[in-house]
Amino acid sequence: MTELADALERVREALGAGKVVLLVGEMEVTYEGRSMSWLGRGERILMIKGDRSVLIHRPKGCEPVNWQPPGSHIEAWLEGDRLILSCNRTAPPERLKITVSRLVQLATHKLADEAEFEMHAREEDMKLAIIEEPCIIEEGFRIVESERPVREGAIDILGVDSQDRLVVVEIKRERASKEDVKQLSRYADQIELEFGRRPRSILVAPSLSTSAASLAARLGIESRRLSPRRAQEILRKRRGLDRFLAGNG
Amino acid sequence: MTELADALERVREALGAGKVVLLVGEMEVTYEGRSMSWLGRGERILMIKGDRSVLIHRPKGCEPVNWQPPGSHIEAWLEGDRLILSCNRTAPPERLKITVSRLVQLATHKLADEAEFEMHAREEDMKLAIIEEPCIIEEGFRIVESERPVREGAIDILGVDSQDRLVVVEIKRERASKEDVKQLSRYADQIELEFGRRPRSILVAPSLSTSAASLAARLGIESRRLSPRRAQEILRKRRGLDRFLAGNG
DNA sequence: TGTTTAATATCGTTA
DNA sequence: TAACGATGTTAAACA
């Protein structure tokens, strides 16, 4: 197969030059390492990036069927009328073997992409919004400390209410589960041990699961509705205001 | 830009025909939905599959920088000298907008892939290995029940030892963490409540983290070393033996 | 280097 | 549909 022999040369050249390889064709895939998998012959897309990460995509589904993280050692050779690609890692030991039996398309590109990726509306942004605007929790709420370490993990926010009672705040960016309520309860236990009196506990999340809500009620844990999106809007508004005040100062 | 106008037509045709689109070029990307993200201009690979899942890959890294799961509604149009792709979902509401400013390559393919994907050596296989060969846990160990539901979740394996003491077994396919030890301890609490006496607790995993090991020691929790790979070997050997015995029967 | 935690996690199963 | 755990989770932050 002259076509696959040519492909082998181009793949080797691309690997050496740190190019991205896009190979469309008929292939079999086996993986052995943390798990083991077999995938029989079919038409797929193989992507090898400049950092030697490897992805195999089927014609459907968002996730790759097989992959190898960046830095794998890649070898390529011909075996009869097949093009073999062996992608190996040592820690943990794992191997991905791709057997290409028919080539549909092969492209290689040297790509330049230095842009910064910015993401917002994460759990971190919810915490920042509360720190910059504590009345999200309630009127008169003040921050004492963020990420205060306790025996198991860290308390998202420790604060005091208008009557100077300690408040333990736990933040979740998704619907809170029973387990999240238990975690907050354990944090409150730690604070009670340390300060000698029971703090208030407030779970901040866009919503609570039914079991989480009933457990929270039983344990006397309060909750506040806040979505990551709303937190992001509060931050943006506030920072806009800060810039305005700075400009006038 | 005649090139991008031509690309628009080919993308539309591919979307209608359920083809896979591979577009390499310079683009900006914004996402708004469960989170929000911005990515400035750079050279990337856009993949749209037949099921309308969308992936954007940078030249490095295993994971896509942005994506949209299968079934998103995709619209494409020209805006000045830019090709715009808008990929929308309704549940949850989220939108991915791609602005292509320069085309490097565009390919579309109708791919056929009907192969079955088989994966082995998962946590499930570790459980099966213990069920088929209980002496992996210890001499005289017998299975009572698998996946026994308790208040929070399910016990992987409940069994009895050679002295008829109850044993709660928790299986982890990776190095076990402190949290895994706590989970097992809570399961043991539930069994103690139900049966009126403290069961033995055994954590099965390829290894334990240092903090997990010390917590296990403090709580009187035992452990057994078992990797998914070894479990898979045991299963294969055993099933081979079963077939041999069945052939002789 | 190892551990811990967040993620647009995704994906499957079960009640 | 909601809840819950497994995943070859991946990836980043932290000690």
C-alpha cells in the first residue's frame, strides 16, 4: 500500500515537527493500562497534537472512544498493508495501539494559538461574589475568613451575623446533595469544638435535592439560593462600580 | 471572502447529510450556559459530528477547550468576512458561538462505524472477581449479598468470615483516599445499627494513600490489595476453567 | 511529587 | 426525572 507508506512518512514528519495530525480512516483500536478495551474495525478520526496527546473519535458522541494524555511516546510503522501507531506512557503504564487499514484523509498542520482562555461563573466566582457583597447571605453578614482550614478540608467562608454569631458557609455551584449537607455539618462540628458554641450553618447553592433539603431541615442547616450565573453578574456589576468610583477618586 | 462563503455552503451541506465536519482555522469562541467562557483568536480544530456534537480543540491538551453535547441546534452564516457558527441547546440553556476569521482546511466525511466497544477491568470486574473467587478476601470468606442498599448508597459486598462475623467490603479501582475510608466506616455504622453488632470492614483497592492508611488503622478498618488488572486475570482464568469443566461435564 | 478538589465534568443505572 | 456512583475521569491548585 503506497498510500499508507506515504502516510507513515507524513505522520513521522509531523510528529517530529510538533504538528497536529488529523487522520480519517478505517481502524481498529486496543487499549491496555488502567483498564483494557477493544474496538473493532470502523471509520474514525484520529487526532495527534503537538504535545503528543492522542484522541480517537467515532462519528458520534462528544467524548473520544480512546485517548492518550500529552507526552505519550508514539511509534509508527507498517505491518503488511496496515499502518500501526503505538502510543505508550510509563506513569501509569498504558498503551494505545491503532491499526489503520484504510486511509480516507490525512492532514498535518502547524497551528499557532497563544490566546488566554477565560472562564467565569465557577464555584470560585460564587465565593468572590459573597466576599465582595456579603449581604448576598443576609443583611449584616460580615466575612471573618475564607478557606479556613479544619480537620477535614477547608471552610469556604467563615463569617458573623448581625448578632455576632459565627456562620459557616458552604458553596456549591450545582444542586446540593445530601453529602454536601453532611460535609457542612461536619465543618460546623469542628467550629463548635474550636469555639465552644454551635455556629449557624448556611449552604449556598442554586438548589437542594429533596433528600438534602430534608436532612438540612433536620440538622438545622439553613440555605441560600445562588446560581453561578447570578454570582458572576453581581461581580461584574460591582467591579464596574469599583472602576467608576476609582475614576472619580 | 469567497473561501469562507464556499465553506459555509459545505458546512451546511454536511450538517444536513449527517457528515462529520473537520474545520481547521483561526477562530474566536464564546460560551454561555452552565458557565461562561471567552477564548480570543487562535488556530484551532473544530469538529462537528453527525449527531451535532461540537468540539473545539487547541493545538495542545487532551480535552477540548469548548464543546457542545450531541443534539445541539447549529446555525451557520456569514458576517462580513467572518464565518459564524452558533450551537444552541435548550436543556440546559447554553450557547457556543464560533467566529472563524481564516480558513486553513475544511473536510467533511460520511463515516461508517458500527463496531462494538468492549471495556474490561473496571470496578465492576473487581466485584465479579471477588464474587466468583471469595478467597481473594481471605480463606473461608463467603458472599452474603452484593449491592445491599443502606441509608446512603449501597454496600459493594456484604459477607461473613470463617467465624461467621459480618464483613462489609468496599471496592476501589484506584488508590483509596481518606474519603473512601470514611464512606466504608459509615456503611459499617449502618450495618451495626441494623444487626446490633459491629461488622469487620475491609477496603479492597490497589493501594491506600498515606492519610487513608492512617485513618483506616485508627478506625480498625482492614484492607486488601487488588488491582483491576489482577481481577481481570482472575476472571479470565476462572472462566477458562469453567468452560473446561463444562466441556467435561 | 503526591494529594486534594473542581468541572459547562460525562455517563450509566436505578428508584 | 432525579439521584447517585463510576470514570482509563482530566486538570489545576496546593503542600
